[in-house]
Amino acid sequence: MNELLRRMMMIMIAPDGGADGGGALSPEGNPAPAGDTAPADPTGTPPSGSEGSEGAPAGDAKPNEGSTKPELPKYASQLSPEKRESEDYQKYVYKHQKLDDIADDYVELSKKLERSLQVPGKDADEKDIKAFLSKLGVPEKAEEYDLEVKGIDPDALPKDMADRFRKDFHDAGLTKTQAQKMYHVLARNYLQGMATLQNQQKQAAQTFDARLAAALDKTYEVKSERDDAMKETANLFKQHMQRTGLGKLYKDSGLIYNTEFVLKIAAEEKARGGRSLVHGTPNGKGEDSMGEFGTSYSDEFQKAYGK
């Protein structure tokens, strides 16, 4: 019993590695000599960490195995440590494994930059801005815009229309192609608008008598009196246009067919002492007179307000 206790105590206090006589015990229970190793595995399997029969020493691994970073090319050793480990270099530089690849990529990128357009910054001067606009296709002068509209009669457009829009296009920085397309849209919309206006004026002219009669209906309930009032209104309005020369403006604007406007102008002309329509037999010929101006009204006035 004392012998067994002694052996257990020796095992507990023996240092690792078996130094000073400590360590494993011999089959007889005595400490193994210093330097002795553990008995070999009867299966012949090499201990963990030792060199096996098929590969490299334990602990060796393939470079970058399990890493998400690209393999560093050889030229990376020439870069400064902070750049060599930067994310930008990892992302953009190391995808090229050879210097030739980097040089080719740089040349191609430089060519693209030469063909690209860079918007002038806050510090750009007038020269930089003009160079940028020139690359875009903006002419140096407004007169250089060649504005033509295919399929549209140029005489149908105002003579100064192209000149006015040239300046606007140049101030807006439009290219020649953009200006041409924009002018075509504007010219087409202008003609469509004029056609709509002409149709509206035609309809207004056709309904003018009925609308004027309706406007006078409450004042003159008797038809004969209402007809005389309509003739008086027409004559006074003609006198006003003859006196002021505003007939074309009234017609172009459509005011000539606005019953409210015509009635107010006629009232104002009458207040100035204008003559109303007078039926008579001037020169004893039994012809109707159109007032103090006789029959000297223009064809447009006669068509609009003639008998």
C-alpha cells in the first residue's frame, strides 16, 4: 500500500517531459530513464505533428487558401506598404497580374478620357466653357444655326421667326441638331395654332349676328328696333376703326367678333359724336348711304359689317 502511494505521488509531482527522473514509469513501476520516449504505436501511425509518408510537414498550407483577397502579383513588392494593402489597390490594381496588363489598361483609359466630355467646374473660365460647348456641337454664333423645316412652306411662317429663335437657342446652349429639331416642333405647333385660331374666327364670324342680336335682345324687344340697333352698332364700330386704323389689329386678335367689345367701342364712338347709320338718297340717286364716310370702307370692313 505504501509502495502504490509513493508511485502516485511521483507521477503527480513529476515535471512535463520527464526531467529529473520524472515522467513515465517503466513496466516494473520505476521511472523511465531521462530522454526515453513513449512506446511506439503498434499500428505504425506517425504521431501528430510529425512528417508523414505522403506530404509536406504538418502545418503547411497553400498560399491565400481560404482568403478573399486576390493573390498579390510580384510587382506588389515595389509598392509602399500602405498602398499595397489598400482596398483600392486590391480592387482595381491586382486584377492585373502583369505590368503589361496595367500599361494596356492605362492607355485605353487615357484614350477614353480624351474622347469624353467633362462638365466645367465652378472655377472654369470662359475659354473652358466655350471649349466644352464646342465639343457638344454648340455653334460659336447664333447665325450659324441652319433652321429649315421640311414639309412646311417657309412663307407660312413669320419672316423673323427663325432669327428670333436662333438667339434663344444659342442662349440656351443647344447644339445644331437640337436646335433644328426644336425649331421643327415650334414651327409645326405655330401652324397648328394658327389653323385652330382661324377656325375659331371663322366660327365667330358666322355666329356674330346671332350673338349680337342676343346681346341686344333685352334692350330692344321689338325685332325691327333690334335690327336698327345692330346696324347702328356696326356703323359706329366701322367709324372707330376708320378713325383709329385699328381694324387689322382687331381682326387678327379676334376682337372684331367679340360682341361685348364691339358694343362698348360703338357706345364710346357715339359719345364722341359719331354718326349713326343713315338711310337716304344722296345725290338724288336713291342709294343707301353708309354714314358720313360714305362707301369708302375697305373690303374687310364691308365683309364684316356690310349690309
